[in-house]
Amino acid sequence: MSEYYNLTQITPTSPPATVMVCGTGQTIEPVELTLPTTAPRSYEAYEGMLVTFPQALYISEYYNYDRYGEIVLASSRHFSPPTHSNEPGANANAAELAYQLDMIKVDDTLGTQNPPYLRHPDGTQFTKEHYFRGGDTITGLTGVMDYNFSEYKIQPVGTATYTSLNERPAAPSLVAGEIRIASLNVLNYFVTIDNAGNICGPSGNMNCRGADTAEEFTRQRTKIIAAILGMEADVVGLIEIENEHPGIADDAAVIDLVEGLNAATAPGTYAYVATGNIGTDAIKQASSTNLPRLTRLAPLLFWMKLLIPPMTLPATDPASR
């Protein structure tokens, strides 16, 4: 026996060891575990064993779900980071410890990233019709207690009972007269197709992180425009949009997106805050505004000018007035 990156395993010796099969067709009863535990990640005694969690566990985190198929389950709802619902200090530290005692990661049994399909927490295939949301629950999770990348994770076996408790609304609820400010990560929205080497970024020497083909860009653009329109926001902060390189005009990616929004609505409906390139990275932050409703923002923009470092705006941009 030996440890491989702290994972206990059987290690062949020299001369090679002989593995003796003592029987087949036996039934393995899983060991029952519950959350919370008495110490964070205290699963060493169950490493490599078949375990089951009979209780209903909330889907608490899914940051690595699309790339690695991982989710985090807990016996109660937790807000992460803890300062989401607590002031920094003793209360936030206590909330973080409570979360560490009450969480277990669930993997997808695959050793690859960005798999061709994703495993739904109930054991079936994840689709746009068969999805899950944070706050839904999984009951009867069963799998092998694994250890990889310094984390204990359940490699699931079979299915589990999924219960939807946080239904997705068909549309946001709107209150008459309200100002709606939203943000959207556009996930590397580049008008520069990524097929010409390191030509992006303000210095023109960085990797272009956007679509690899025109068809892929069109698909990305269509989805983002539909998402922005669906939010019905007055101001939208855009995250991870292309920062200009020497081969394109200032704010080229933002302009392209605003033109798409106006084509889908009416000319002049959406505008943008012109900034030119910002910093040295290949991506930047930007914003678009819904002009017919922007006049409501005048008092808010006054206070924002006191709180946010000034930026240069063209005199024709409504946000500068």
C-alpha cells in the first residue's frame, strides 16, 4: 500500500505482486454518511469505500460543473462567500466554517474536462430541458469516496432522487418605475476570430480568446443578444468583452453587440459607454444602456460619479450628461 498524492492505493512490488480474487458476485453495502461532519473534509477513513448519503442535500455550488462536471452538496442552504450575508469578521468566519463542515463535492466519474455531455445530479443526462438550479435537492446520493486535486469527492454510482425546489421563473418580475441594472459575463466576446495567432490585447501580442470560426461567433452573438433582451435591464455591465488591439477600432466589440441589440429592437434603443481600450489584458469591462429609459438614471448617475473613478465619455453619449 502507498499514497499517491495522498490517495491510498495498492502498489505493485518487485517482483510483481499477485492479486488473488477471493470471490465474485458479492453485494457491497454502502456505508451511510450524513452532513454536517465534525471536522472539515474528515473522510480519510472512508477513502475508496462505497458510501451513501440518505438525507436530502442541497445543490450549493456548481462553479466547476460545465468544465469538470462537479457540484457541491450541503445539508442546508449556504451563501458563498460568507460575506454575502455577513459582515467580515467573526460572523463571516463562523459561516465559512459551518459551510466547510457541511459540504461534499460530487464528481462525474470522468478524468477529462469539457466533456461532450454532462451528468445531471440524478444520474441521467443534463439537457436544456432537464436541468437543475441552486437550492434544488438530491436524496440518496451513492458513490465511491475518491480523493483527487486535494479534495474528497464522491464518484457517483447509479441514480439519486432529484427534487426541484427553486423553479426558474419564465421572466423577471418587474415593478413599475424601477431601474434595473444587470451584469452579464459574455464569456470572451471577441469580434476578432481566433485563427490568426497572438494579435489581440492593446499591445497586439496576446492570444485571442473568442470564437474560432464565424459560425461559432454568430452562435455566441445570437445567444448573448437574446439574454440581454430577456433581462429587460436599463443598464447592462458587460464582463469579458474584447479589449481593442491595434487592428480594430475603439470599442469594436461593444459597438458590434449594441448594433445587434438595436437590430433586434429598434434603431437607437441601445447605446454604449465609450472607453477605448482599458488596461493591458485582452479583455475588459463595458456597459450598454437602454436609451428610452435612461433619463430615469440621471440622479443615480450623479451619485455614481462620486463613487466611481471618472472615465472619459464623448459629449454625444447620454450617460455623460
